[in-house]
Amino acid sequence: MTINKSTQRPKAAAKTWRRRSTTYYKTLVRSGMIRICWLMLAAQIVVSVPAKAQSTQAAGSQPPLMDRQKEIALALSACPPSVASKAAVYVLDQSGYVRVRDSQNGFTALVQHSLPTSREPQCMDAEGTRTFLPRMLKVAELRAQGKGPEEIKLFVADAIAKGLFQPPSRPGVDYMLSTETLVPDDKGVVAPFPPHVMFYAPYLTNADLGSDGQTGGGPAFVAAAGTPYALIIVPVGSAPIHKHPDGSQ
């Protein structure tokens, strides 16, 4: 029997090609699955890292909560003695500020945090309670909800534009007579600031006072100059000493 080698070669070649193709296909499938697994893992990492960063940022944007009695005493330390005993008091809670005492004289005391690391005891009159306080309460509420600084800034700007937050309509006073005040400067650096009194002066500028601003070292300057919430800042030589609710000075 004569074997036709020319016929055998194509059959052998085809068999070899099918075997190699099958092996190559399986290799592609395996490598493809591995690649898909890596892509899925990478996607999970990319998603989880920002989520963790956002939760960390949200947690870090909340001021640390104080002992309630200490916070009440600190808030009232911003007031002059003639005002402190009858002022309303707010303290910071997990969900924002809560009122722990009603006002009998129109004044409101609380420890504001314009930045999470700042500490600004204030004692504002009835006009400040009407115009400044709602903005402070809302900012604290948004922080408690995990909103970031830029989102809060946009919300406040929109609320001002819509008239939900209004500037003072008459002169008034916001006392900051505490010796434990920490405020941010123009660069956001938080540092101690001496006792002072603030007067509402919507849209006023330092030029209107003939002042060189805070760094000029004059007797008064304007904070938030040119805005609806501009304030004349007047440092005082020494704050009146009065007793805290716990009896200390």
C-alpha cells in the first residue's frame, strides 16, 4: 500500500494548527479573565480611595465637640457682665447647634467655628441674632451632614443672593470679649486674637475708616470689607471680668 505523503502533510498540519489554535485561545481566555479581574480590582481601589478620603475629609471638617458646661461658659465669656446672665446660649452638637437657653434681652451667645480649628466665642445683639445667627447655624448643620467647604460656600452665596440670609439693616454690636478666641487670618492661619468689639457695617471698607487693615495696627479695621457682612473691629485693652456659670472667673 502506497501512502500519499502529500495528502498526509496537509492533514497533519491542520491537526497541529487546530491544537495550537486551541491552546492559544485558552491562553487568551485565561489572560483575558486575569486582565478583567485586575481591572475590576483596580476599579474597586479607585472607587474606595476617594470614598475613604471623602469620609476622612468630612470627619475632619467637624469641630471637636466640647463638654457642654465648658462650652456654655466659653460662649458667655464673650459677653459683658450686664448681658451674659440673660443672653440665649447655643452649643454645638452632632447635628449642628442646639439652643440650651432662651434669650431675655435679645442677645445670643455661642462659640462659632468659621474654620473647624477656630474658636470664636460671640455675643451678638438682636440684629445679629436676626441676620448673622441663621447663617452660622446653617453652616454648622451642613458640616454635620458631611458637606465640604466649597459646597458650603456656594450654598451660602446662593442663599445670600436669594435673600434667605440678610445683612444687618441697622447698626449693632457683636461682643467678642473672651480671652480664649482663636480666629483665622486672611491666609486661613488660626491664631489667638485679643478681646474686641464688632459693629455691623455692611459694605464698609478699610479706606472708609482711613485704616490700613488688621496688619496696619490702627485702633480699628474692617473685617469682610466691602461685603454685606462687613464688621468694624475695635480691640479693647482688657475684657471685663465676670464669673462663669460654674462660679469661676
